[in-house]
Amino acid sequence: ILQEHSQIPVYAWQRLITSVQRIDGAVRTARTRSALFLPQSRPDPIFSSAEFLDRAEGACQLAAQRAGNLPLIPAGRAWQMVESRVNNSIQLRESDGYTPTQHGAYLNACVMYAYLTWQTPLGLSNGGLLQVNDRDAEYLQRIAWELFVSRRAGVPF
């Protein structure tokens, strides 16, 4: 799973493409496959959170295409879904506005699970993340599965 620094896709997308192609070449030499991970948006002085995520996803899609149609795991879109829902009390970000809390890390894991296995994360444990209670875990599992079902583009075997 390849993930670039979150600002690179927005401000230096050419560097992203070069890096993905180079690393994916090494991964293919090792006879395995790469996938790109789209992280959550971050605070930015120029773009809104939604614009930042749109630009990052566009750059990741271009890099994935140029490297031979790599799959994209859009965890940042799951974050966007959670953060846009009314009556949501789950905090995905630490006070810096970017670093994942245990809930954010759990949501990323649920999205990866769905995209890597093509199966629902519903019913998984909290993975030892004590701050993620059963109700929150189920909610985040449902978000991850909702995203997967809406896109149906997991990592092919």
C-alpha cells in the first residue's frame, strides 16, 4: 500500500506520479502488486477540506493510471462521510487537525479491510483500540462498507 505525504498530491502531483511509478516498478519486480492509499484531507490555507480531498484524489487517480491502473483505497472519502454527518460525535482527528485518533486509525483499517478482502468489516473487533467502543466500531464499519459498495473497486486478486 503506497501513501504519499498528504500535501504532495495537491501541490506536487508530478512528484507523486514519479514516486509511484518508481516504487511500483520495484514492487512489480518483487512479483507483487501495489495499491494507492488516499488519506484524509488536512487543514490548508488555500483550499477547503473538500477541495483539498478532490485535488488529492485526482492526483492519486492520475498516478494510479500512469502506473498501470493501480487500485485506489479512498479512506479519505470515508473520513469525509463521517465528518459530514449530522449528530456525529466521533472525533477522527487529534487536535492538530490531521493526525488520526484511534477512531480515525480504525476507520482507515476498516476501509483497507473492505478494499483488500471485498468483504464487509461489519462484526470485526476493535483491534485493541480501547477508545473505540462497540457502537462506534459498528458505525465506522458501516461507513467503510457504504463507501466500498458505492464504488465497488477493491484491490483485485
